[in-house]
Amino acid sequence: MAELPYPDSAEERAERWAATMTGHGSDDVVVAHADSSATVGDAVVRTRPAREDNEAVTLATNATRSHGAGHRVIDEAPDPFRTCFERDRDRILHDSSFRRLAGKTQVFVFPDDHQRTRMTHALEVAQVARSIAEALSLNVPLVEAMAIGHDCGHGPGGHASEDALSPYLDGGFDHAPWGADVTLAPLNLCAETLDGIRNHSWSLPAPRTPEGEVVSWADRIAYVCHDFEDAAAAGRSHAAAAGACPPGRRTAAGDHRAAGGTAARVARRPQRARAGAHRDRLRRDDAQRRCACDRCARPRARCMPDALRPPTFSKSGRCARPLSTRWPG
């Protein structure tokens, strides 16, 4: 092993690290490393208005455009450099509701390391969604904000928490509208971001933006793939993830490779899936007639004239928004 260029005692390493807190260089130019030499070169500082103008040239015809501070329930001054959707993404990323996803199960709970959590799932969804959005010339920061925040309304047990909590909430509990209208409400996110989070599940109304549709697909792509990997790691599926055949495709030996009776279990799922879908549809139809917050007794059609805006409340807990209120734009 090559000799280290610095002493190897813990005390000296700590002192050396503490000495870097003010950086290196002169008062005029401070760099991170004593031998930093990389430079930006000729560059133009891109302000938010300039970047918004550029969207008219670079984004697809129906892509969502950034505009000022965005359409928010509480008006804010725009950021000089970040677009409204970049601010949304950053707020969710730094919020405790996102950090809590690290302790919420995706599907499997087992004592080994490296199983997915709701946080790693959200990050994988963001990666898939960003890749799709970039290729389609859609608004990438909006896609990232939706993807990172799409599961913030989940309980500790994922979808199992919906079944556990539904009996105690008027109209049942669904993580998607709960995340948009309750969990993330204090962040004052843009209406478009909340719409994509609220409606990312395929059993709910379609999101209003192409970015929201991309996140819906990215969510499905991510969990279909990684849930199988976790099942294999947990010993719940005997088929090797790398070698499993697609349904109905045979190998050269004519083997479906449906190890452990997987094919038989899959064949029995349609009846159970239809029964579950019918139950969920009845529950969600009732939830659509009421506010997602459960504090307002008015029908959804009256207190939420536009699904993009969550209800606001008076001190009495009743819906305080005038019926004529509409989402701008």
C-alpha cells in the first residue's frame, strides 16, 4: 500500500479536516481544494426568466411550461434562478415526509440488507421518469418533483396501511390524494405538481399533464421490476430474476420455468384481482364525493370546483374557499 501523504492518526485527521472549513485561497477567490485548478471557462449565468424563455424552443408542444413562482394556493415571489418546479422538487427532497419514506416498506420486510423501501422506490421512479421525459422533451424538473413526492402519503406498511386505516377515515384512505392534499400541503407546491402526485395511481382519474402520465408509467415500470427482485432476494420467488422467461415463452427444452408453482398462482389471480378492484372502486367513488382531508362535509364537486386545488379551511374546520374560486391558467 502506498504511503499516505498525511499522518494517519485520528486526531490529526480531525484537525486537518476542521482547518478546511474556510476553504483555500485568498479572500477574493476561495476554492475547495488546495490544488484546485478546474475552471468554468466562458459561461453565461442562466437566470430563471432566460431559462423559461428557452423552454418555448426546447420543450414539446404540449409539455408543461414553467412560469414565475407557479400556480400555488399561497402566492410567492419567484426565485431568481430556479424554476417553480425545481423549487417544488427541492422542497419535497428536503422535507421530513420524504425522509420518512426510508422507514416505510415497499413490499417485503425481511432481515437482509438491500431490500427496497418507499424512499428507494421513489428515487428509482424519478430515474425512470427523468429518462422518459428527457427523450420526449417534457419538463424534467416537474417530472422529478412528482416522482419524488408521489408516495409521501403512504403509511408505514405501504398499501397494507390503506386497508388498515380505511375503516377509520370517512371515504377510506388512499395514499395518493392524502399525500397531495394533507402530507405535502404545508409545502405550498404548484398545482401541476400536486395533480401528478394526487393522480399517479392507475385506478384514479388521469393526471392533466403529460409529465403526470410519464410518472404514472415510471411508477409501474419501477415497481414491477424491483418488486420481483426483492421477491427473489426474500426467497418468495424461486425463479432467478436474470433468467426468468416471459409468460408463455418456452426455453429450448420446452420448459416454462415456472418454478415453485408460480404459473398456477398467477392463473388464480384474475378472479381475486377483479374482486379487489371492485371493492376499491366502490371505496374510491365514495372518496371522490368527499374532500380528501375528511374535515369538510361538503360534496367534492362544491368545495373543490377544480381538482388541482386542495380545500382551505376556516377556524371552524369548514371549507372556506368561495365556490367561484378557480385554478388560474
